[in-house]
Amino acid sequence: MNANWPEEMDMDFGEDTTLCKDLEVANPQLDHLPVVLLLDTSGSMSGNPINELNNGLKQFFSECLADTTISKCVDLMIVTYGGRVKVEVPFTTFENIQFTKELFADGGTPMAEAALKAIDEIKKQHRLYKSNGVQTYKAFVLNITDGEPTDPPWKIEESRNKIIKYENNKIVGWYNVGVENANISFLNEFGTRPAKKLRGLSFLELFRWLKCSISLISQSRPGENVGLPPTDSWAEH
């Protein structure tokens, strides 16, 4: 298996912008990269997995805030799914994020509902960019889970179809990472890319890879193909 995840940056949004005319984008003179963290906080993530996830997030925030490019042009959204789907952080630049809470593990795994929520919010964010004349890269979505969806089958199928549709239309780059006993076979079909399996609880290395990835993208031009860093530091092979 290739140690890298290939990245393509072509896209075509074309959504209506009338509902965004009164909203603004921070640093509109810069090209913006929307990044979504979809985080499984179901009961099976309790103990060391959720603790290491929290540690990885803290490092990620610290390193991204210290990066003068990322802090101003990357818009981060965090969506958790543990029992219910919750937008912990709406799309916000790192320099404006106020997020210090610890994530806790509880409940089932409504992954499909979380995926649909993420896609809906990405569409809204793209309309906001367009209404403000802001150039944008396609959204980067990192889905981290240790299981498989507990949603109804129809919702799982709907979410899978939408992910594949928006990936094929170059609107979203969707990356699935399985933790411990995650259903990798399912995750391989939950998008267009093969899933990666986290080696142990290497969340620190995973989030360092994510920071390097979005740094490379944010230093490129929208529409330019960007090769992501190797995943050897955190992924099983």
C-alpha cells in the first residue's frame, strides 16, 4: 500500500450565496482552507483512547496557532459523535478559536449522521467564501473512529453516497482513520480512499501529520495538486 495519501485540489462549488451576504470571513484577502475533524467519542473510546485523542488535539491547536499562515487561513470545525452529534467548534480560524474542553467518551456511534452534518456545514462555508470573494481549497475532512456506525442502514448509505459524490466533484477530500478495533473494511468503503489504521494510540504523530498536511496545502495555490506527507509515523502498513 502506498504510504502517502494522494491529494487533488480541483473543485467546482457553484452554490447560491444569497443567505451569506451579511456574514464575513476572517482575513478575506487570504486563500482559505476548511478543515473538519470528525471525532468518535462513543463509549468504546473511553480510557486511554480518549485521553490520547485529547492530548493530540492540544498539541495540534498549539502548533497550528504558532504557524502564522495556518492560524490565519485555515478554518477548523470539530464535530464529535458519541451518543449524539455535536458541533464542538464551528468553522473558525485558529487565531480566533476558544476551545479548552476535554472530550469525554459515551454513547453509540452516529458516524453517518456526523458525516452528513459535516457535508452540510462545508456547503454553507463554501457559500460564505463565495459571497465574500474568498478563494478556497477543497475541504479536508479527517474522520477518526474506533468502530463503525450505529445509524440506521439508510442513513449510512446516504452518507456514503454523499461523501463519494463530493469527493468525485472535488469539493471534499475525505480521510478515514481507524483506531484499535475499528471496522477497517467498512471505512475503506466510506469514501474513495482506503482507510488507514492508527498504530497503537499514535494520536500525537497523527495530528503532527495533519498539521504538516494542511501547511503544505495552505502554502500552495487553490487548484494546485499537492502531495501529502508519508503516513509511516502513525499508520500501520
